[in-house]
Amino acid sequence: MTASQSTKHYRATIILDMRGHDESVEQIIEKLKGTLAAVDAAATSDKSLGQKDFVRVTDRKNPNGIYLQIHFDGPSTAPIAFREKLRLDRTIKRIFIQTA
């Protein structure tokens, strides 16, 4: 990050789809922290919110998901770059990033 870019605070809420994956939630959190580091951002805190049922079920075989929240600091380009790096990751069902 260059000196001219200011650091902003973000909160990413992520829904995981763990069907067919042997990784633990902790391993996925560490992988996500590595992805944040690759986009010049730093995770400040992470929290597993546990498994929750979806309000609107789009797939009867998958009525729930594991929710995570990761707070991170980074440049204004970090949320777009983070989302793009996770676009093809099959363990990520949804990602929602907002400024904190």
C-alpha cells in the first residue's frame, strides 16, 4: 500500500458451503486471512457465527450454512479485489462486505 492510500475498516460476512469439503472452519478462516494479505489488507478480528438456517431456501439439499464475520483494514480497492479472488472458491456461498 502506498503512502497516499488511506486505510479503511471493513466487515465481511461470509456464508460457507461445506458440502463435500473436509477442511475445518478454522482452516478456511486462515485461508481467508491469507487471501486478505494477498490484496494488501489485514484481518483485525474474525468470528464464526455458527450454522444458521436460511430464511429463503433456494436448494432443499442445502437449507443452512456456516456464517463468518471478518473485520479487516485495507485500501479502498481491497473489498473488490478480495471478492474477485474468492469468486471461484466453491466453499464460499455468499460474501457481503461493508464499511465498518
